[in-house]
Amino acid sequence: MNGLSPALVPPLLGWYDQGHRDLPWRTLPTPYRVWISEIMLQQTRVEAVRRYFDGWMDALPDIRALAEAEESVYMKLWEGLGYYNRVRNLHRAAVVLCQEYGGQLPADYDKLLSLPGIGEYTAGAIASIAYGIPVPAVDGNVLRVAARLDNDFTPITDARYKKQTRERFAAWMPADRPGDLNQALMELGATICLPNGAPRCGDCPLQHLCLGYHHKNASSLPLRAAKKARRIENRTVLLVRCGTLVGLRQRPSAGLLAGLWELPSLDGHLSPEETRSALAGLGWQLRRMLSLRPARHIFTHVEWHMNGYYIELDNQPEPLTFVSPPALRATYALPSAFRAFLNVIEEEL
DNA sequence: AAGACGGGGAT
DNA sequence: ATCCCAGTCTT
């Protein structure tokens, strides 16, 4: 009954070796593939990343290809995956790697940490998995496993808890198979030591070491700080056509969904009359206008409540960009928030 | 230390 | 409707 201690290494690796998930980036763990997978996996479930990883590798097979890629290319490859600063940072880091590291990821924790988009977790993951360097990789899974092993009621949202957990692992991180140990801890968190009060302790290889299990607290750990309420934004979304073309707008280069393309919209929930009036003031020449079914989209900190209109125009007013459906599909990255409205013309896309 | 930053699948 | 995910960066 040791909690988080080196005693967990043999049973955990034994369990991991007995069978683990077959993931594309595990098959061939080159530094580049590990890096891309780890960035994609930040705050993102394995099953979501599965749908993107091979497509990315086919289009951008190495660091130099990424460094030389156009923004529209890597944004489109990331479309729908979220947290779009991740892909901008990937590109920035690739340029740095080509300029300063000969197009290779450095086999050094601190150098990795200095690259854009690579923090404590990701530096540890790349160093240990791709290079066999004995450093911890403490993510949300590991924090949950640690809190339960130790029967620790410190909120894992506390930055000090993460730092302390990382240091405790670092103190005894084995030189043998550090990457597999880190992956096994995360695998345990993702498949056995589940969140939301649902751990499968009966199947856990560390049950005999787990203080949380011993004290019957596994399902009530870990503690987390309460979340803040989301603010609600009302929008009027416009699905604009001019002939066969669709009117798009590019979002600002900073903030929510930075740089992505979107359906144009107006602030607030506007009636058809209010919308006609607002658009006439902008010089839009409306030929036809139909109401669309309202939709909503939930982000982490914001909720968009959207009503919508399908509009046919006789002109192509600024600042819209009018694109054909095939060009939209191939080149323009749009967030998922507009899916309900785009489905209206789905058969053409 | 706290907030911004996506999207989706499980409960 | 809530939780939370193989987190990082900015303020």
C-alpha cells in the first residue's frame, strides 16, 4: 500500500505489455510522429485524433514539409480539431527546427520545452517516448491516477499539485522504458482509472498499491475546482449565395477561432425585417431570403445561440469572399459551429 | 493565479 | 446539462 511509488513500475509495465490500444503513432514512434500526435492529443481524446493523424502524415510527412507548408494547408488539415493555436505553433516550431536544429527535434527536454506549443507535459512525452529520456509526462490522466493512488484530496486543478506530482515522478523515473511507463500511466487513466467517478478498480493492476481504493475513495477522487459559467452570445448567421458561390468571411487573427473562415453573422437575434434593414445599409442587394432552423454551439467559455437566414444576393459585397463549394471543401477551414447551417447546402458541398 | 482557447463523446 | 479529455499561453 505505497500510493505513488516505484513499486508500481513492474505491475504497470506488465499490464501494459499484456495488451494496449493499437494507436497509429505507436506503430512507428519517430520523433516527428510523436510530436504531432502529442500536440493533437492536448485536451483531445484519442478517438478524435485517430481521424486526423494519418491524413496529416500523408500531407506533411516530415518537419521540412510542415515548415514550408502554406497556412491554408495546415489549417485545413486541422479543421474541426479545435484549439487552433496548436497548429499555428506547430508550423512556427517547424520553422525554428529547420533554422536552428537541422530540421530535427532535439533530444533534450529543455530545448523541446522552449519550442512554441510544447509545455512541460509535451516535452516530457516527446523526450521519453521518442528518445527514451527518463523524464515524467504528467497529464490529466496521470494527475487523476496519482490523486487516487495517494488518496489525496488536493484539487488537481491546483498548479502546485501538478508541479509536485511531476517532481515526485522525476525523483525515481526509471532509465529503462520511461516512454512506456508514461504511456502506461496514461493508458491506465484512459481505460481503467476513469474520470467522472467511474474507476474500474476490479481490473486495475495497481489496486494493491492504491490508498484511494483502500479507503473506498477512488470514485470520489480527484477533487477539482468548480468551473465558471459560460457567457451566451446571440448571433444572426447568414448563409449567403451569389449564383453558385458561397459568401465567407475570415475571422480576426487573434482570439476565438483565430484566422478561420466563417459564415458572416450579425450581432444579436435579428428579425427578417431587422436583417433586411441592416444588410441594405451595407449595400447588400437581396434577391431572396429564407429563415433557417436556429442552432447553438457550445465552446468552453462561450455559447453561441444562432438564428439564421439563407440569402441570395445580386452582388458580392465586401468584406465577403465568394467561393465555389469545391473550393470551400478543399481550401477553406471552417469551425464546426456552423455545421448546422452548412448542412442546408450539404448536397452541393 | 486565472482566463482564453474547440470540439465531441460519455454520463 | 455536465464533465473532461495524452495542455499551453497570456495576462
